[in-house]
Amino acid sequence: MTTTTEPRWYKSSYSNNGGDCIEVAANLIAPHGTVPVRDSKDPHGPALVFPAAAFASFTASVKAGTLGAI
């Protein structure tokens, strides 16, 4: 039997409602091993889907302040 899981989008509590935010659907980590990310200003637009391990590494780097400058 095949089931689909709809993303449950979450915006960070650190968002100041200034419009420059992303939303993530962390509920897809366990069943699919992925983290969809979308622009909160365009909820019907595309979402990027990252492997859970890659997204965890990214967020850890952001929190630690070790993410290199672009």
C-alpha cells in the first residue's frame, strides 16, 4: 500500500514577519529522509528538497557561525 504524506509547513519563531523567511516541512524527515524548504512569501511556488543529513549539517553550521561567506 502506498501512502503520501503532505508537508506540514513550519516557519521559525525567530521570523519577524518581515517577509524574508523560509518554511520547512520537518514532518517528512522520518518517512522520506528529506526536508522540503520553500519561500514563505510564495507558498504555492516551488520547494527545494534536501536530504535530511545535508539540511542538518547546514543548520548546525548556521547555529555555530561556521558557514562560510559567499
